[in-house]
Amino acid sequence: MAIEPILTSNKKSTLEDRKVKFSNGNDFSNPDFNVSDTDNAENKGSHKKKKRTQTQRLSETTVLKCRTLQPFMTELERADKASIDDIISALADYYINQGLPDRQKDVFEGMYDINVKRLK
């Protein structure tokens, strides 16, 4: 007794059937890509030195505000073209120093130090 599929399709697929063979079970590494042990040691050492960054989307109006505000920021006078990161960092520093009461500033600095240590 043969088992027949419940759903059948009259259309032929344009995709070709391909068989995939795994030589080592679940090993998905590229066998053609070889890295020497010296490269691995260098990468491990340099990995700790790299600064982690996080990509964040900013709206066009926020970027426009930052770029328009840049000439008025004395912290960025000597920079020919400050990056958005520089501008936001200067704004955050200004708010921390001017907008937070001393107690909240101390709490912020403690939290910031803990988070910086986690990044390392």
C-alpha cells in the first residue's frame, strides 16, 4: 500500500532539487578557509583593544538639530567637522554637569562606571 500526499500541486517548481551532504554532522565551517595559529593569537589580543560600538538610528530632524547646534557649542569649536557622536557626547556631558542635582550626578557616575567595566 503506497502512501499518497494529501496536497498535490499541478504546477512544476522552477527550483532544482539539490542534495546537501554534511561531512561532519552539524559542522558548518568553511573547509576552504584556513586561519593560522599566529593569526588567531593576534586576533584574540587585538579583540580586547577594539572599542565596541552600537549602531543606533537617529531621525533626520535630530541629526539636523545636532548639526545646527554645533556652531554654538564651545566644546566643539576647534573641531572642523564634529561627528554626531561628538555632539551627542557633549550634550550628554552638559546635561550631566548642569541638569542633574549632585546626588543624581553621583548615582549616574557610579552606574556609568559599572557599565563601562562591563563593556571591557
